[in-house]
Amino acid sequence: MLRTAPVALVTLVRLAWRTSARLTLLAGVVQLVSGGATAFGLLATANVFIQLLGQGPTPQRVVAALPALGLVMATYAARGLLDAAVGAVQAVLAPRVELRAQDELRAAVIGVELVAFDDADFMELVGRASVQRVDSVGRAVTDAGNLLSSVISLAAAIVTTGLLNPVLAPVVVLAAAPHGWASLLGAKLSYESFVRMISRRRRLRITGELITGRSEAAEIRAFTTQDTLLGEHRRIGAQLATEAVTVERRKIGIRLMGRGLAGVGTALAYGVLALLLHSGAMPLALAGVAAVAMRTASTATSTTVFAVNRLYEYSFYLDMLTSCLTQARGYHRTPGVQRLPADPALIEVQDVSFTYPGADEPALDRVSVMIRRGQVIALVGENGSGKSTLAKVITGLYLPERGQVRWDGVDIAQVDQREL
């Protein structure tokens, strides 16, 4: 997951940049400024604690802390405005990126050669990329922004504690890391369960559609398969329910372990704080800021892991989209460099062979024919003998893998397909 998320992030940034470089840059700048506001707010909190925990009567300390408190309030208000600005930019950018992805997919597919539609694997890929989770790109853009924001907040908390005392930076990571470990391991269990159960989920969907569908209703009753279908549906459903309970129990155990380790890490962090206070290496006021920073780091860690999980989920669709675009462009015909005669008198098919994608035997094998202007030609043969294929090769809808088709001596493979 940690290896996949950066790749998905790079893919999204490139797509967003092609969509709108200005909005993409603006989103990144606002996220960075928002993270800087978080760090500044934590440091400003230190001044509040210093004033409140200083020497002198309590009323005077409260009054002395008011300017610092006002600065903290202004910082948090600015952070709120920046978060709103981030949301506004994402709300504008995400649907545009989604539209751009769909447009690139359609533009790539509309330009493929006809033979691409005979490639079953490619058509399956196109179908999945076109229909399944078409909104994944827009959601992924939003989650990518959330990931960037949480990572900046986490970095701000770690840097702030490091500025207070270098010893505290690794302690903050130690206290926050178990939450991330537990979340990632729990997500891993969910994905493994999904892979194990995907065929059963499909079977459950199929049996459910057969039970409730109109087109199959007569046959199901004619062949008295009601009990068989219902029994199969219940059997598969019970397997899925058992799997879900088993996985959830394991996830609960992992979460408990993560929280336990987080508790140990937090206890160690506060122990380090106590030692720093006892030795005089850190004043009490800064210790309070360190505690706030640790809490911020823990929250940011949970948010970061959640965003990484979501990006990992969306990375499957992004990879599917990228593969579809690459394969589609591989089916694009080379632009033509020759012009056709206005009124061709002779079409020559010379030693032409053609094999459909995935087929073991060629549909056409070294076929030659000459067609003169004014002739009426009949293609006669058994089903599957290659009549339609030959017609498509003659008209340039298919390009032969061997041999040539020439119109008045011009090889149609060198001619623009639309002109042809």
C-alpha cells in the first residue's frame, strides 16, 4: 500500500496538471500554507502556556496571556479559512479531472482500429474502465488532497516538538506509529478477504438476479429450479457472512493491539516529558505544547492512513485507466502519407493474411483477388470462411498482417482511414 499510494498520487497529479495547471498549483500551495498554519499555531500555543504558567498573580498572568491567546485564535481561524479554501479548490478541480479522464478514455477508444473491438481482453478492459467507478478519479483527487494535508499536519507536529526539544521528535513518532500499523494491517486483511471472496460475491449476485429477474422467471418455474437457486443463494450468503465475521474478529484483535502499543508509546512519550521536566531540560509550559503536538500527530497519523487506504483502493481503477489508455493508443493507425485516386479503376488484393486477436488460425490465409471498376463481386462461402473479413480488409477497416491491398497501385495502409 505504501508503495502503491505514491504511484497513484503521481498519476493523479499529472492528470490534474493536464486538466488545470493553475488549479493544481493553487491546491498544492493552499495545502502547504495550511500545514504551515498548523505548525505556527502549535508554536503560538507555547507563548500562551508560558504566560499562564509564569510567575505572579493569576489575574495578571491571564491578562499577559491575552495577546498570545489572540494570536492562537487568529491562527486557528486562518487554518479554518485555509481548510475552506482547500475544499473549494478541490470541489472545482475534482469534477474537472474526472471529466478529463473520461474524455481521454473516450478519445483514445474512438480512434482505435476496428480490429481492437475483436480483442476480447481489450474490450473487457474498456468496459470496466468506462462503467465501473467512473467517479473514482474525482474522489481520488479529493483523497489525495486530504492525504497531503494530513501528512503536512503530521510533519508540522513532529517538527514543532523537535524544535521544543530534539528528543521529542522520535517520541512523537513512537506514540503515533501503532495507530498507523494497526490501520494498515486491518486494511490488508480486508483486501485479502475481498480477493478470496470475489468469486462467491459474483455467484451470489448471479443467483440473486436469477431469482428476481423477469427474463429467466418462466424457465426457472418450468424446470422447477426454485429450491436449487434459493439453496445456492443461501449457501453462498452464509459463506460470505462467516468470512466477514472472521475477518472482523481478527481486525478487532489488531485494533486492540494497536491501541495497546499506542498506549505504551504514549506512556513512554509522557515519561520522556517527565524526565525532561525533572532534569530542567524543558519548562513546564513547553511540556504542555509538546502534549498538544503529540495529540495532533496521533490524529494526523490516523487521517493519513485512512487517506492511504482510500488511494490504494482507487489505485486499481487508476491502473486500469492507464492500461486502457496505453492499449488503446497501441491500436491507433499510423497517420496516412499518401492520397487515394479520385475514381479508382482497379483494386488488387495480393497474398493477404489476417488473424483475429486471440485466434489460433488465420481468418484469411494468402488470399489474392482483383476487382475492376464496374464488376459485380459475390463473396460466397460457409459461415466463418472469411467473407466479411475479406470485405473489411478490401475496404481498409482491417489492415492485413501480411500482403497488400492497393487501389490503383496505392497501398491503403499508407492512406488516411477517413479518406479511405
